[in-house]
Amino acid sequence: MPTLLETTMPVYHFSERHSRVLSADPDRVWDVLTSLALDQLTITKPLMALRHLGHGNAVDSRPLFTDGPVSIVSLQAPDYALGAAIARPWQRAPNRVEVSSVDDFAAYDEPGWVKYLTDFHLRVDTAGTVLSTETRGYSTDQITRRRFALYWAAIRAGSSLIRRDILATVDRLSQR
């Protein structure tokens, strides 16, 4: 069965997917994931501090699901969450469009923006709890698509590190 991310954004210009098998119980994994804060992440914390240098304290203890870089637009406890953002992330202080629902996100089509979705999906497997995340992005016009392609080439490795850091941190904290 397709995920909400797949049905909301079947066409996209960039994507990345990561997963990890965790030995913890799925309910524990869900609890840790949904309460995870930026200051708990080993690799992400310094990357975000660097990104927000000169813009105040970017590293804090607010949960990413309520105060993170995407707005959670669908929370299907205990196994699926979808976050959405519409932004110009290549700008030093990115402009953002508020997103409050999947429908708002899907309907937005003004030129000059990148729409992106990030999901987290838990499923039970014979090896344990599989936690996966996928991010997809779509540029609303060709100029933005080219501009974002340059940005994506520069930050893709860091983006992958952040996703892997989230999965590893959830793994570590869920075993406590």
C-alpha cells in the first residue's frame, strides 16, 4: 500500500531514502521518534549550528515533530508521520510558506518555491522494528528547479548524514 508521501507527491525532482532495523519495541521507537529534539542529535546539531550561524540559537531541546524544519501534517500513531514544507532553502534565512495540511501543501503552486515532504514509517519485521524515512522535493518552476539543483548538489551529503543521524539516535535512545 502506498504511503501518504507517495500519493501526495508521486512526481518529484529529488529524493532520498534511508532505513534502519532497530531492536527496540515499535511503541518505544515511536515514542522516542516523536519526542526527539535537535540537541539529542550528534551530527545534526553542529550542522544546524553552522547553517544558522549568526541567527541566534538554532540548537535547542524542542521536539522536531512540533518545532522542526517541516510541519507535521499527518500523524498516524504509532507508525507513520508526514511533514511538509514549502521554502527557498538556498537562501541564508529561508523564506517559508506556512503549511497546515496535506491539502494546503498539494494545492500550492506559486513559482519560485520548493515543496518537500519528509516521512517516517515504522514497520515490524522478523529482524526487528524497521524505521525508514524518505524525503521528496518538487520545484514549482524550471528556474527554481535549476537553482535548487545547485543547492542540492552542495548539501545532499549533509542531508543524508542528518537522516542517518536521526535513525541512529532513535536507535540509541530507544534502547535505554
